[in-house]
Amino acid sequence: MKIVKKFKSLLITLSILVLLGVVYFISATFFEPKAYNFFVRNFSAKHVKSSDIVLIVIDDKSLTKIRWPWKRELYGKIFKYLGEYSKTKVIGFDAIFRSNDTENPDSDTNFYNDISTLRNFIAGFVPSYEKYSSQNSYDKEFKDKFSINVVDRRENKMPSYYRSLSMYPQRYFDELSYSGSVMTTPDFDGYIRAIDQFVDYKGSLYPSLSLRMYEYLNPNTTFYVGDRYITTNMTDLKIPVSLRYNGVYNNIRYYKNLNNSEYAHKTYSAIDIIDSYEALKNGKTPKISPKEFDNKIVFVGANAKAIAVGLQDVKKTPMSDNYPGVEIQATNLENLLNNDFITLSSYLIDVIILIFLLGATFLIIKYTSLAVSVTFCAAATIIYLLISALLYNFGIAVSVITPITLQVVMMSVAYSYRFILEGRNKEKIKKAMGKYISDDVMQNVVKNIDNVTLGGKRAEMTILFADIRGFTSMSEKISAEEVSMILNEYFSSLEPIITKYNGVINKFIGDAVMAIFGEPVQDKNHVQNAVRCADEMLKKVAELREKWINEGKPKIEIGIGINTGEAFVGNIGSEKRLEYTVIGDVVNLASRIESYNKVYKTNFLISSTTYEKVRNIVDVIKISDVSVRGKEKKLDIYEVLRLIS
């Protein structure tokens, strides 16, 4: 038997651990990312700290005036405007040109000529899983021209599956001085929470467009790439990173959008820049002064939605499901310039949080009630959410949903198991005791199963005794079977009336009934309810008497006595056998009062203490100076004639 119990305990423990593991996986995989989005959007995101970064976007307004597709010389006008008339710090082009425009070769030539004089122009590229026939020679040229100073200190490199890099048209390649990756790899749910800071291609690390722009702004920078951080030799930059397939990533700290805008940075429409360029070239006043771009970092990209779906460069991010792609690169550069990042808590911290929460929950469940446990769980959840919000505000991302979910599941499982065990124990008690005590006492016992021990308490209550008149002589005239049938019908008729008025049948004593009011069923109106109960009992007995006379059975009368006072109520008996009962003078006096019904030929008598609490609802006759056995002082008792309300 002990071996079976141990096996059951082990099986239950393993089942709980498996359940917690499954819950952890589901929560961490499906719900934690959503919580991350919420906390980033509401607690981490702030407005940008400076206005140094601006965007020029090919938007719907631009395409309304000049239909798509655009000749590349239109891009050239944007870059000439920035190069000839402004003093920009650096220009990032978040677009990919993979081939020449064969339909407009002159336009291509103009574009290449326009960017040839720009020494601060950085173009975007993307790695690919496809393989090109001339890739090997192109790879060497690309690396020789666009590589930056990187010291790779990664000890736990993940494999890279890229098979090629963007192949620029030859003239475009020749004119470029710098290039950076615009690859953004989404998480499994499609949201971009991290940026590919370095892409790994054939063992070489290539920077993102925004990191390449950072390097341009900080010449001679060497990047040291480790398993946890990227640092430099020139600045205090420290990027918390994680190693994944295909490169090195870090979580983006997004910023709130500017008022009435879908962008976090100030944005200009590309068509306004082109028109301003034409105005300047023709000696006219431009719509947008080029001085607005002096000492600015400029990103050029596309985000036309309604008109040209092909230009809808939008991504799903924690900030929005339609977030401009060019804004991701701008946001990353903002992070880099301000050394402002989201740092993910380590697995060790997450484990410590889980152990602490689950350990505290286990102790609370083991040593406290359900109410205390629920209160603790709710309080712990609120406190943990507040702490999480504070940490996100400082750029530290912790697991939010998973610890709380595991805590709730653990508490639910523990209490479900406890309730099952308690339910079994209660059923055992009901089977063993249900035939001998009333339902109300039984409910009190099973409700306080852990407290069913010897002892009790003192409480004010009302005691009712009801006795059949002439029962002894009646039982001598009819068979025992008939007596049993009469008593069963009699008791069965009275029991629901007593229960109706919150009374409890404490015991049957032959033909007598002892009922108590006020305990264990709490009732502040127990005195009034006891008197009303007695009145209805007398009416019910009158119905039974008429019925039995018609059936040829003996005529019966009952007497009822009621007393109110303080008594001891609780479990009396031995350690193995307990009886719920009432002890005290109030009980004895109630029994004696009932017996005086024979003396005064009455049916319903109450004590003076009872009368004082019900005098406004009863019509009575006072019976003065009654000598009660065991009492030195004579007492007043009252015959209840009727209820008056």
C-alpha cells in the first residue's frame, strides 16, 4: 500500500511538472511576445530625444503627382537637392536596385551621375537565400569595397544560410562608397522586435544600414562583436545582442510617433523635395528650404500604401502592424546614437523569478486558506506587473505573462487536487454520519472539516422542544409498525418546517423533537424564527390530526416549549466518535417549559427571555410564578395564543 501511495505521489508530481512545462512553452511562445509588444508600446517607448534624424518618403502624395514606376533620375534629384544645396551629415538609402533600367538607360545614367559626387551616401543591400552564377567573384569585390573594421569574438556562432548578397548594377556598384544591410528578420509571429545588426555571410559580418551610418559618423571605428555585446574602440557604445541564425541581433527600442503622424521622426514627402529642387534650379523659392537638412541625418525610403502596393514597405512591429520599414532603420540609428536599447533579461534571471514566485505560491497554498492564496496571487500579480512596467521604462525586458500564468496554473492545480481530496473525505463523513445528524449540522461539519475536533463555543440561541401528548398510551393501543409509520410521517412533516426557519433538528428523543436556532446556521432573527416555526408546526400537526382521524388512527396533540439564552454548542464525545449538541441551562429550561403544557392544558409555551424578543409579534397569556424544578426562583412563562404579525 505504501509503495502504491508513493507511486501515485510521484506520478502526480511528474504530471504537474509536465503540465507546468507545457504551460511554460505555450505561454513563452504565444503569449509572451504579445505581452512584450504591449509593454514596449506603453512603457518603453518614448519620444525621440533629438531632431537630428529626418525621413524623406515616397508616399501616396508623391505618386499622385508622378505615377509609378518612377525613373531613377527622380531619386537623383532628391540626392542632388541634399548634396548640392544642403549640408547633410549622412544619407541612407533604404531601397534596393538589383538591375539596370533597360527602358530608361539615360535616366539610370543621370541617377549614377547624381550620386557620384555624394561622399556621404550609403545604399542598402539585402542578403539572399538564392545563389547567383557570378556570386563568387562579386562576393570578393563586395567585401573588399564595403567591409568595415570588425573583430569577431563570438564563441557560440550560429550557422548562416545566406547564399548571396544583393547584386548591384555595375555602374551603381562603382559609384557607391558605402553599403549596409536593410534586412529585418521577423519573429515567428511576423513581428519585428529585433534588428539584424550584423548579417553573417560566409563567415564575414556586414553591418545594417543604420550601423554603417553610425560608423560613417564615427570614423575609424572598430566593432567588437561578442556573444552578449557589441562594443567599439571609439565610443562608449554597448549594444546588448543575441546570436541567431544568419547573424547578430539586438532588440529595438521603439519610439512614440510624432503627433498626427505614423512616424517617430520628422518626415518629408519625396515630391516636395523634388519640387523644391526644381525651384532652386530655376532660381525660385523652394517649398522646403534645403537648410532644414543642414547637419541632419537623412533616410530616404518608400511607404506608399493605397496607390502602389509594390512600394508599401510596412512591417509588423510592437508599435503598429503597419509600421514604415524605413522608420525601423531610423529608429535603430537613434538607438545607436543615444546608446539606448532594450536589454532582454537573462535566462538565469527568468529562472530566479520563476523559482521565487512558484516557491512563494507553494508555501502560501500549503499553509493558508484559498482566500489568502487568491489574495496573495492577485497582489503578487499586480506588484510584478508594476515592477515589469518600471523595468521596461528603463529598457529592461522581463518575462511577464509566463511567471504569472505558471503561478495561476500551479495554484489552480493545487487547489483542484485539494478539493478533490476534501470532497472524498466529506463523502466518507456523509456516508458514515448522514443517517444520524441533520443536513444543516452535516453541512457545518463538512464545511469545517479541518476543525472537526473536540470542543465548541458559547453562543446565544433559541431551543425548541416538541412532544406528542399521550404517546405512551397511544402506542399501547396500536401496533409497533403503525407507531413507526405515524412517527415517520410526523417527523418528516416537521423537518422541512424547522429547516425553513433556519432551525436545525439536533435530535429525536422518542416522540420528542429538539431543534436549535442560531447555531450552526447563523441567524440574527433566530428567536422570531423559532416562534414562527412553532406556530407553523402546530398548524401542520392539526392537518395531520384530521388526516389520521379520517384514516382511523389515534388523535394526537403536541406541546411546544421554547427558551432563549446562552449555551455551549459544539462537538461532544471522544476522539473517535463526536456528536454535535447543545449543553446548558437554557436547554434544560426549554424542556421543562415544554412539559408544563400538560399542567396548564396548553400547546405552546415560551420563556420570559424569549417573550421579550418577540412581544411585538405574539398575542400571549402570562402564567406567573411558575415553580420550575432545579430553580429556586419562580419564573414567568407565556402561552402563545396566536401570531399578530
